[in-house]
Amino acid sequence: MEAVVEEIVAPEDLEKFGRKYKAELEKGSVSKNTKFEYAWCLIRSKSSTDIKTGIELLDDLIHKGTKDDQRDYLFYLAVGNYKLKVKMQNGLVGMAIVGGIGLGVAGLAGLIGLAVAKKAGTEPN
């Protein structure tokens, strides 16, 4: 899980998927797959602006996907929000999830909680 959070996108991948997304956007319709690929590249960027844009794209996708898709998008949204440090509060991460929770999301939530606790100096024994 930690590797997912720390992964940085290769600049050439960000550029490649950005071109693909913009080309489809110019044609008037962006596929779900293209939007996701570009969002995931943006989430893995070093730039806070890119990460925020990736979060916005995923937020749009989460409202249109199947339950399985929504679970996946939620995972990647959590990664993006963690990277922006907007979901940290007293060593706990709050996520409102409608329906079931995937093990990946549960694992990520635990990882985030431990990372926050370490930074606060309150790591559990």
C-alpha cells in the first residue's frame, strides 16, 4: 500500500495520457477509461494542482460508475486526498462510504492512520 501512495508518475506518461484526454475532450466526449487513466496520472504527480485536478476527475467518475467502479475510484480518491493531506485529523481518516468497503480501501485507511500517528508522535504500541 505504501508503494501506491509514494509512487510518482513518469513525466512522459503524464504527457501521453494528458494528450489523449485533451484530444477526446476536443472531440466532445471523453471515455470513462481515458478520464480514469489521466486522473490516475495526475494523482501520482508531484504537483498539488495536478493532484487536485485528478481528484476532480475521479469525483466526476465516481458519480457515474458501477458499485465496483465506485469502490476503485474511492481508493484512488483516498490516495489523492492523502497526498494533499486534506483528510488528516488527529491521526484518524474519515471516509463516508455508501455500501461495502473494499479491503484495499480498508488497508489504505489503516496505512494513512499509522502515517499520521507517526508524524504526530502518537504511534500505537
